[in-house]
Amino acid sequence: MDKLLRVARKEFAGFFSSPIAFIFFGAFLAVTLFIVFWVETFFARNIADVRPLFAWMPVLMIFLTAAITMRMWSEERRSGTLEFLLTSPVAPWRLVVGKFLACLALVAVALLLTLPLPITVSLIGNLDWGPVVGGYVATLFLAAAYIAIGLFVSARSDSQIVSLIVTVLVCGVFYLLGSETLTALFGTRVGELLQLLGSGSRFESITRGVIDARDLYYYLSLGGLFLTLNIFALERLRWAGNSSNRRHRQWGAVTVLLAANLLAANLWLQPIGWARADITEGNIYSISDTTRGYLSRLREPLLIRGYFSAQTHPLLAPLVPRLRDLLEEYAVAG
């Protein structure tokens, strides 16, 4: 554990050794504020919440995590220190987990920079802190998955720019899998499957203050899979001259078994609808047991269609997202 934490501290401190770290954080904060106040027209919404902040997190995290992870292994490969690390007494898995924890800590620092936003909103309105806390925690789970992908990509290239671009592309593919643009091209069953695989679609319930354990497990399993692939990639480099090495075969088997088990666990958890927690004040998205009983007794599909005007009266504007979100909860419960 001491070696692992030493690696994490070294990578965390090394990131701030260059002024580019402050540029990354400054750009992230500037883009975040631009989206919340300009793109999402915060003051025109007439709602005291920071939902636009978390609605864009699946996209913002792609670029932030790609920028943070691009140098983690690529720089080691380019400078020739990777061979030294692989022959050191520190096990490859400790190196991978140490770098992962350092990247996650850097993301946490970036999120702390956005904390004045909800604090300011709470000063000018009645802010519900439940979805805010849940949103930050869930964002760390999302970032953990993206970081694992970025570290794996970085371990495969000695160019930081290539690592950055490929990480953005891979994470972008996971985000687009569940987007309405893609799911609309397929039937209902295929569309639902794509939504289960999409990192962005998995985050939608979190933005309204409903934490689903299945979504968090999805991010954990995605991160665990790519961290294991990262370790396996380093083990292959470590034993490149002897592919029949017993340890090499063990890591290959572990990677395949882990991928199969994570996929099976996600499929097994999917029908479980009770693993959701409404953390909003007053549990405004919780469906009563009586309503759930009626929904379970439906013999035919029930279609509830909502019509929302683009020019809603300012006094009615706060009700629009609540009604839309409540309909989404009905769809999940049904």
C-alpha cells in the first residue's frame, strides 16, 4: 500500500510541475461556466438548481480525463523509463492503481473548482443539496471509468497527442452509444440495449437527483475492465520475450474472466428496479407503492404523452423538468 500511495503522490505532484496543469483546470472551469450561464441560459430558466452542470458532465469529463491521462504512460514510453519501472520491485498493478488514484484526485480538484457555483445558487435561491452531492459523487464514478480508458490508451502509445485523441474517440463512442441520435435509428429493443451501454444515458437519472446502483456499478465495471486491460498490457511488455510465461497466461485468463463476469453482472442487475434512491428534498421523484401496484397489473402497454411548450410562462418553468422527469420514472417503474 505504501508503494502504491507513493506512486499516486508522485504523479499528482508531477502534474502540477508544469504550467499546463493550470491551463487545463482554467479551461475546464471557463467552459463549465460558459455552458451553465450561456448555453443553458441559467437565469432564463428561473430554477434554482445546478442541473445543467451535471447534464454536461459526461461530455466535459471526456476531455478533462483525456488531458489528464494522456501523459501518464506515454511520457514513460517516450522517455524510456517504462522499462525501468517494469523491472523495478513495484508490481505493475500497483503502478496502474497508483496512477489511477492520482488522476482521480486531479479530477476531484477540478470538481472542487466548480463548488462555488452551487454555493452561489444556494445564496440566491432554495437549492436542493441532495442532487448536488449525489451529482458530484456520481461524476467521480463516471470519471473513474473514463480515466481507466485513458490510462489503457496511454499505455499503448508513446505519443501524448495520439493518446489524447484516441481517448476522446473511445470515450466519445461510449457516450454516443446511448444517445437519442443513435438509439432513434434502431428498434425499441436495440435502442434499450444501446442505452444500457452508453455512459451518457446512464447519467441521465443522476442529473435529476435519482441515484441508481446499477448505473454506478456500470461505471465501476467499465473502469475495472480497462484497468485490468492496462495491467495486462504492461505484463505483456514485461514478458514480451516469453509469451508462454505462466504469469502472462494467468493475466490473460484473468482479463477474459473479469470481462465475462462484469458483463454477466450488469445483465443480471438490469431487471432489479428497486436499487434506486431518490435523494431530492421531499422525494419528488419517488413513485408510491400504490402506483407501482397499478403499473405492475397493467396487461397492455400504457402510453403517457407529455406536451411541453418551448415558451413556457416563467412561473410554470420550474414544473417542466419535474413533469418530464416524473414521466421518466414512470417509464422505469413500468
